[in-house]
Amino acid sequence: MSLYKADFPVGTSVRVASRRDLEEFARSWKYHHQLAPEQIEFADQLAEVEEVSFYHGGDPLYLLRGVPGLWHERCLQRKA
């Protein structure tokens, strides 16, 4: 991942990571924009990237159409 470059541009179809991966992220991620517990319920959901923003320092953050919350790039995968 390059600084201030999104791997998933607006309009990209993505899959939210598995429940296990989201739970691990929630346990281990100690920085900005931690997952809210209700976001874990959206594991494995397909969605389209609606908006991309960047945290200071370059981490991409995503709003997904129809899936609540702000998502860190590590919680998403390109739709297979």
C-alpha cells in the first residue's frame, strides 16, 4: 500500500473480511478507527466502495454502500 493511495477506489466491489479476521483486527488494532462491535456482524458481506478518505499518515478508510461504519483497508478484500 502506498501512502495516500487507496487499493479500492470508489466503485470497487469488495468483500468484508471474515468474522475471525475482523475479531482479530478488533483485538490487535490499537490505533485510529477501531472496529465497532456491530461491524463484525457484516463479516463476509459484499459491498461497493462509496467513499474513500485518508487518516493522517496515509491509511485509507472506506465507506461502503449499504454497510454501516468506517472500514480500514485491512478489513476488506477485493471481491473474488
